[in-house]
Amino acid sequence: MMAALELKDRPFKIREDDECFGDLEAVNKPEAIENEGNLVSPETTNDGSVDRKGNPALRACTGGWKSATLLLVNQGLATLAFFGVGVNLVLFLTRVLQQNNARAANNVSQWTGTVYMFSLVGAFLSDSYWGRYMTCTVFQLIFVLGLVLLSLSSWQLLTKPTGCGDGKLDCMPVSTGGIMIFYISIYLIALGNGGYQPSVATFGADQFDETDPKEKRSKTAFFSYFYLALNLGSLFSNTILVYFEDSGKWSLGFWTATGSAVLAILLFCIGTPGYRHFRPSGNPLPRVAQVLIAASRKWGINVDEENLYELKGKESAIAGSRKILHSKEFGFLDKAATITEKDLIQQTPKNNPWRLCTVTQVEEVKCVLKMLPIWLCTIIYSVVFTQMASLFVEQGATMNTKISSFHIPPASMSAFDILSVAAFILFYRQVLVPVIARFTGNPKGLTELQRMGVGLVIGMLAMVAAGMVEIVRLKRVSQGSSSMSIFWQIPQYALIGASEVFMYVGQLEFFNDQAPDGIKSFGSSLCMASISFGNYVSSFLVSVVMRITTSHNSPGWIPGDLNTGHMDRFYFLLAGLTVVDFVFYLTCAKGYKSIEVENSDTEKEDDEEMLRRV
């Protein structure tokens, strides 16, 4: 390690036949660094990333698309496993555990919400203590454990007799112990997948050095391909696995999901030598508390923007983070960084952060506060999105699912959502971005905030389409079933898919870009947390709507027999809420000011160069 430290501030060169060294200490060999009497710098990253031994990461040996591709495949396989459980969970609850439609929809919403709530746990551990790699590894192991337990319990305890739960053969009542094991297993799956998701998204982005113009473009593209991998991974679950599960082969479906998760973690571990890492920055909660307490102690002073405290040099007070430039928003927090005479007399400023904080530390808190209104406005969209896994499936189950003698599993219709996502990602990146960039002056085409706004509008249209389909479906009910083909659901699934490309990919890019270096995983987890709260809000709305609409002996909007209800009104309610949310979102987005780090000028020049190339 000493050799690496000695070489830190002097240039050196790697010999052509020694392109990759096991660690940076190898570069200290005289024959490796000598070149006509001169020492030349190696190709190391400039964003602070390190290799697995803690040395500055070499571009030729670490990161890039080689490592990112492994993580994309890992994400696809993990998603296949997750949706192998989640996509048909509502039918498992109604057919095997014999729950009614409203209760099953609520349970799915609560479970899905818990999945993404655990993303905050994973993000916290990743940013503070474990780092992205360790967090991904630990939570993937928990994920596999939950899948194994679910597969065993389904095989031995839940699906009795064999083949039950296919919509024709009823299952035997499940024991209390069996139900407990089932819920333990699916919430282990929720913990494992939830804790893993934000870390792997950020870990994949870590493989690209954003200080390099070429790698910065690759980093932007990574989020689109990450979401594409997520959807392609679920395609197998939403077609093949969902067919087996819908036909009563639940154990086979769950064991297949388990195998996919095991393969995912093996591939993840194979890439270990080539990953780039960022050191965890420590618990952010004390940093936030220090800013708030320091600001409250100086509540009566006037802020002098010319007299704000910051460390000298390139290093910030937060380990592994770049300095953040001062912003004018939430000016009362600047009191925490204002140097007073008392600070100069009684202490060395850096010794007591509970009284005097750096500008970077204050700006970290400001960044979170600025992102929260945007994040809150995404929750209603997640309410819209979650209907695809619950009410869309229940709606499809009451429609004509036959093509000749072949039965189409209702949950498999989400394949059209996946195909829509894949098509719109490619269409947006290859067609829309170059065209829009020439008009907007933004090399990305639309800004992340603009893309999220477009996603809200398309999500609203999806609810209108679903409501219109439900109106027609109810008109065609005869003898307890509707003659309307399930393929009339394609527009609502396709619109949801298109909205995801704009909303969720935009969210991943926005929160990762706007989150300070010390809480990058937290930024990615905000996207997951939006889905989490969306599921909880959806569950709450369903409960409230059912309580109100079942008065006076009415069956309600979403009864056990959907043919006696008015689910179309619930869809239109969501469309109306989305319109109201869009108005608030426009206000928040219009006033948002982006984070500026110390090398922002260089990044702006890189953006201008990217635009010229477009």
C-alpha cells in the first residue's frame, strides 16, 4: 500500500505488455514505469472510484460495459425470479389461500410496497457502511433464502392436492402454520429484492467515470438499458412462468424462479475482480442533524455568503464526496456554515461540526429537501402503475381468455407492457433524442423532469383506456362472464409501458444525478420508495372506496364478483387524481434548481461537446 501512496502524486506509465496489474503496487516496479527517463500517469479513473483492493481503478482493468453488462444480466435474472412470484401473487392468494378480490389486491399492494420500502434499508447500508458490492451480495442471499422457503412450502404445504389453484380445482384449506411460512417467505423475498435493487442500479452506474465524456454518455445510457434488462427479465415470468402457475404448477414456477436467482448471484460474483467501487461515506443522519443543530444555534445571525466555511483543497468534509457549490435555496440552513467571531475564537472550525458545518455538508441537506417535492409528486403515478399487478389481472380474469382451445393467463398480458417498454426505450434513444436535442439544446433530448412529466400524462391516459375497456366489458356480461376478448387490454398495458420509459427511467437518472456523492444509493432508492408508497396509497384508496361504495347494501366498485361492480369508476378516479398531481408536479419542477458540484463547468463543456456531436 505504501508504494501506491508514494506514486499518488507523481506521474508514471504502464508498459504496453503490462496493461493490467493485479493492483497499483505493481506499477512501482522500475521496469514498468520507466519510459526514456520519464514517468507517465496510468489510465486511472478521476471520479474517486477504486478497485477491490482500494487502489485507484484502472480503466483498462475495471468497470466499463464489461462489468456493467454482467450487472445487467444479473438484474435480468433477479427480476425474472422476483416476478416469477409477484406477477401471479394475486391469483395465488385468491385461488390457493382463498382470499376475496379486494383483500388479495390489498395484500399484493402492501407486499409490493414493502419490497420497495426495504430499498431504503439497502440504500442506507450501502451508502453508510457496507458499500454497494457487499450490500448487493448480502441481500441477494436473503432473496434466494426466501425463494427456497417459498418453493418448499408451496410444494409440501400449500398446493394440496397437486395441480390445484388452476381456476378449476380448488385447494384444500391451508393450515395456520402453512400460512405463516408463506408470509415469512414472501417477506424475505421482499427484503432481499428491495435491499438489492437501489444498490445494483447505483453500482452499475459506478462502473462509468462521469468525468470522462465518453463514459459519461455510457452512464446515461446505462439507466435505460438497466430498465430494459429489468423488463426483459420479467418477460419470461410474465409468459412462460405465469402459464405454468396459472395452470396449477405453482411449485414448478417457484423453483424456476429460485434457480434464476441462484444463477444471478453466481454471475454477480464472477465479475468481482473487475468492478469499480466507491467507499461508503458514513452514516448521513448525523451529518443532517449537525446541519440542523448548527443552524438552530445561529438562528439570530445574518448569513454572509462571502463568509461561508468550506475546507481548502479538493477534498470535502464528507469522505468520498466532491464539493458542492453553494445554492440560494433554503437559505436559513446557510447559518450552519456561517463563520462567526465565536467560531474563530473558541475553536478550530473543523473540530466541532455541531456548531460549524461546511458548505458541502449544508448543500447535501439542501439537495435532499429539494428532491422531496419532486419525489412526492411521483407517488400518484406509482398508484397508477401498481394496478397492472392487481386490478388489471383481476379485470382480465373476467374477460374471454380463449384463443381456440388455448387459455391465456390474465397475468401474462403484462408481456405487452414489457414489449412496450422495450420498443419505447429503443425508439426514444435512437429516434426521439437526436431529433429533440436539436430543438431543446439538451444532448439528452428532454430533461429528466420533462420526461417524468410526460410519463404522468401517459399514465393518466392508461387509466382512461382501462376505464373505457371496463365499461364495454360490463355491457357484454352474459351468464356470469364477459364475451369481450382479453386482448382489448393491450392499449392500457402498452400505455403503462410507454409511461414507464418516461417516468421510471427519468426518475432513475434524475435521483442518481441529483443525489450528492455520499448518498447515491439513497437517490436510487427514492424511485423504489415511490413505488412502495404508491402501493400503500393504492391499498388505502381501495379500502376507502370499498367502504364508501358498499353502503346501503351496494356491492361496491370492486366486489368479489366484478360483474356486479364499477371498477371503471375507480380507474377514472385515478385518472382524475393524476391530473391534479400533474398540476402540482409542474409547479415543483418549474422551481427546481439542479445540484452543482465543483467540476460542473467541465461537465457543462462536455455536454456542449455531446450536443455538437448529436
